Amino acid sequence: MKVMWENDRPVPVGNTVRSSWPDSPNQERFRQEWLYPVLRTGQADSAMKTYLEGEYNRRHDAAIDRLQALAARLRAKRGGV
């Protein structure tokens, strides 16, 4: 049996260069990713989400303005007849 270095620690290996056992899940890393999703998704995804939310709100507000203008025109038309 050989001893190789993996993640700065000695690991016994068999005939291949892979370690003989998998690493156990790192609970601290899972906690950090849960608290700070940007560690998992990256800053670009976060920035894109912010952009898309702003674009949706802008278009939503524009659509509401168009509907209110249409309602005002219909009220004015109805009042003029």
C-alpha cells in the first residue's frame, strides 16, 4: 500500500492514484453555502437576478401605466357621449 498526499494530508491508496475512501461531507461548507448562496451560484448569477428583477418591475410599472391611461381615455370617452 502506498501513501499519497490529498488535500494536504496523507492518504493510503491502492493500485490506482485515487484515494481508498471518499472524503466525508464538510458540514461547515454546507452551512456557509446555505448562509451565502453566492458561494454556490457565483456573483454573475446574483447580479443577473438583480437585473432581471429590476427589468420585470420596470416593465410591470409601464404596463400598469398603459392600463391606467387606457382606463382614463375610456372614462373620458364615456363621459363625452
